[in-house]
Amino acid sequence: MTNQLYPAFFRLDRLQLLVVGAGEVGEEKLSFILKSSPNARVVIVAPWMGEELKELLDKFDMAAQSRVQSKPDEAGFGGQSLQAARFNDETPSGEWQTPAGGTVIYYARKFRTTDVEIADLVVAATNFKEINHTVWSAAKAARRLANIADTPSLCDFYLGSIVTRGPLKVAISTNGQSPTFAKRFRQWLEAELPELETTSLLENLKLFRDRLTGDFQTKVRELNGVTNSLLASTAGDEPVYRCPPGGCLVAAAAAKESRKTVEPDLNSTAPSA
């Protein structure tokens, strides 16, 4: 069976996320979400919260004490606009900030079907199928996207394995067939993509792109040539492309010392990987 899912990356700083459940399953879901999107806005509803989840949120909150609040961007998001939603006339049982500007608010009570109205995305994260199904039914009635723990047939979206290396983010899905394989493949990619080198390479690619002139087709041709050269270099072959004058930033970052094609007068301006 082919995988017919359409990958999408959610801006969880702009969307409201409701998580029902704060025990072992809730801790697993939230740790995964906040690792990938530490600026997320999350509301948790559950009668009780497990110690592991509380310790995780306390750690985030402690690290966030020295955070400088961001300014709103051109869409109006930033600063106070990144606060998680709240239920009217209810006092939260807990509230935490994250260093990246995210907010997590906890209400210590049972789930109500009207809770989904504050959310864009809903995650049912309990060990009780009846509760999870109630959350799913409420989400569908309110036309919210839902992820139901351990029940792929009720999920509108999956929380797949994710690899993050600086600005690079790779999402992996087996369409629910083998989460274990997705996990192992993630670990392999993490080992093959060193954090510093990957981040530096992408930064150099951006610098190269920003310095290109000409029409769209010309820029695409130049970028294709440079990235082909990078692939050839990693395979141990001789570079197949010589970057244009003044645009050797990426080549300087990727080429080995013995194979540099950068002109001498450009070496001083080319960032190292």
C-alpha cells in the first residue's frame, strides 16, 4: 500500500493546540511536540498530571525566565499574541512558558465537549478509549483536526518522527505501518546529518542565493549547479560545477581542502562549514 498522506508543517505558534490527558501518553505526546515546536501554544485538560510531565514543563519554565519577549511580526504574531487560549471564568491549575516563547496552560478537570472550541488542533492522549472517542466526536462536530492516541483510523494527522538540524526539518511517516522503522530511520538521519555542519551549509546556501542576480530561471540553474556539486563532493567524485565569480560561498563550505575551486581572493569572504 502506498502512502497517500500529504505532508504539512504546522505553525504551532499561530495555532491553538488542545491536549486531553496528562499522564504517560500525554507526557510522550507533549515532549515530542515541544521538542519539535518549542514555541507552541498548548492547553492541557486532565484530572491529574503525571510527575514526569510536570518536571518537563518546570524545566522549560525555568529556562524561560531569562527569555526576551519577541516583537510581533508582519502578521501580528509575537509577544503577548503567543499566549495559549484560556477558558472563560476558569482559573488554570498550572501555567508554564518555554524559552522559545511557547505557553502551556493546564486545567485540572475532566474533558468537556465544548473544550475543543478554543482549539485548532486536538490531541486525545489518554489510556481510555471511551474518553479518546468522546474527544474525537467533539472535534469532528466542531470541525477541528484531531489526533487520537493509538488509533490511526481516527487521526486526521499523525505525529511522525522528526529530524531537526538548524533550519532543516525532516518528517518521517510510514502511514502507521511501522513506527519503529520511522524511529530507527530518524536515528540514522540524525547520525548522518551533524548539527553544526548541516546548519552552516544551509546558511551558506542562503547567502549564495541572496547574492545571485538575474531572472528566476538563471537563479534556479545556478542553485542546481551548486547543489549538484555538493552531491558529487560527498560521493567522492570531482566537483562538476564551478561557481560564478563572487558566488562561491557554498563551494567554499563544502569542498575539501585539496579540491577547492574558489578563487584566492574570495577565500577571505567565504564562511567555513
